Amino acid sequence: MPAIQASQLTKRFGTVDALKGIDLAVEPGEFFGLFGPNGAGKTTMLRILTGQLRPTTGEARVLNIDVVQEPLHVKSLVGIVPEVESPPSYLSRTGSSSSIWTRAGRRCAKTSRKGRDRS
């Protein structure tokens, strides 16, 4: 049984085919990566395989779990490392992710200060 399996996977956005009839099988223990130019469908494919996006047609299973029927189960079992940004957006004060990072950091800092023994 493949760890990742896709059969005739297609995703259409309006009149644009982001994925068209993709067949894929990744066996347990194999490394898997998607390479291609911008607009090739890499992110779309990963979003489908991680239960974040429904395919237009076709089937996909991860760890023998149907990504359409049980997306929350798939999400609970897999992780994804997104593309590398240079510089990382969390270091920029202009990006929305930086505000989330900053707020999370402040919340952690406040929590750790409250728990300190001040004697």
C-alpha cells in the first residue's frame, strides 16, 4: 500500500487546469518532492494531499486515508515544510505573518514572566 497515492487527480480553477490527470504513488520510506516552474501545480497538489483543497476529479489517499472524505484525519497525521522564503516573512514587520509571530512571541514572553519566581 503506497503512503501517498493519487489517481487521475485534476483541479480546475474556472477555465484553468492547475492539475490534469495526475497519477502518483509514493511508497512508505521514500522521499518525495515536487519541482517545477511557477504555476505548474505544485502547491495545488500539496494542498489536495494535505486535505486543504478538494480535487475537481480523481482520488487521493495519504496513509490509506481518503483526503476528500477525511481531511481532518489526514491533517492530524501529516506535516508539510513550505517553500523557503528569503528573507523569512516572520522577520519582516510588514507581512501579516510577522504580526502573528510577534503576537505569539509576546504572549509566550508574558506567560513566562508570570511564572517566574521573583524572590
